[in-house]
Amino acid sequence: MPVSQLVIGILVLAAVIVSVHRLVVRGPSRMGGAMLIAGGAVVCVAVVGYLIQSF
């Protein structure tokens, strides 16, 4: 496994942990917006990973 993929994986894991923590603290009223942001983040990470891999 290349080091860059390991670093990206660690950063994504850290972002998910922080996001889940903030979602729990804010409560269920903001869950819809949080899910949109999380989905957008996943799509962005996938696109960036694809672009990096294709070069």
C-alpha cells in the first residue's frame, strides 16, 4: 500500500470520527444537513482518489 493512500485513509477516518462526534453533540435536528455534507465529502474523496490514481 502506498504511503499516500495510507495518509488519505487516516485523514478520512479522522474526519468521519469528528463529524460523527459533532452530529451526536448537535442532536438529530441537524442530521439531514450532516448527511448531505457527509455524502458530498465521500464523493469528493472518491473523485480526488480517482484523479490521483489515474495520473
